[in-house]
Amino acid sequence: MAITAGTDILASDFINTSAGAGDSGKAPKLNSSGKLDKSFPSRFGVKAIQTGTQGFSDGLVLQFAGESWDDDTMHDNVTNNTRITFKTAGTWLVGVSITGTGGSSNSANMVIRLNGTTVIAGGAVTDTITTSKVGGTATLMRAFIVNDYIEVLVYGTNSPTTSGDEGTHIWAQIIQTT
């Protein structure tokens, strides 16, 4: 069925092919508001965000004292708030974004560190000359086992400072369980 702009779509127009045992071929369930029941995991993982700025210094481990979502109790806003701890073994897509401010000619790097010792990804955090803003990202796909954890470390010159908001965050999304 092709969907065109302005077309009303009913739940009965679709067959639920990813339902649990015994549900194959049934239309998805609607909640009391008439919207699709998302009782199945639409995402599974975590997005931890900063709630306060941090100045870069060599080897600084970033703190993430807030969350946008955490479906697997992978992050704590107080205890070890620098960490994302994997509670489900599998292949995960992981990303980091760092934004902030600083003086001219900032030079900074970030790394994602596994279990406190092994660097598994990295990226540059660079400035834009006209606004003295810094920003950078790093992503990777990797298998993790239960209780593996990751942290973000930054290294920099000219004292850039993180944004202290959702612009500086770390996230993990499961791709496949093992």
C-alpha cells in the first residue's frame, strides 16, 4: 500500500510481522488515545546528557548528570555519572557529541574509553573561528558484554568549556543481542 500526503492511515491497514508468538498477522494495538501502542521497545539503550559545564583539561572524564532516556538502567545521574554500563550483551551503536565555547584556536580531542583502560574510539573537538564555539562527535559499533562500561575523556588547549546541556551527551543503542 502506498501512502500519500493527506491520507488517513488506520492501524488495521498494517500487519504486525514483528509481534510476539501467537500475534503474527494481527494489527498493532492502539492505546486509549487511539495511537500505536509502543509496548515493544522502540529504542533500547541510554542517552546521558550534561547538566553543568566542565572546562577541558588533559584526561578529564566528562560527567553526565542528566538523562534523556535510559531503558536498561545503564547510567546513574549521581554514582559513577561518567559511565555508561552495559546491562545487556550484544552489538551496540555508541555515540558522543561535545559542544561548548572557548578562546580562539582551540585544539581538543576526545576518546571513548572501555573499562577504564582501553581507548576504543576518538575524535577531534574543533572551533569555528568566527564564533569561538567548539564541537565534535565520535561514533562506533562494537560488541559489549554485561558490565562493560565506557567513559568519555577530553584533552585540550586554550581552555575550551563544554556546553553543560544536551549538546554534550553520550548515547548507546542496541543493534543485536547475543
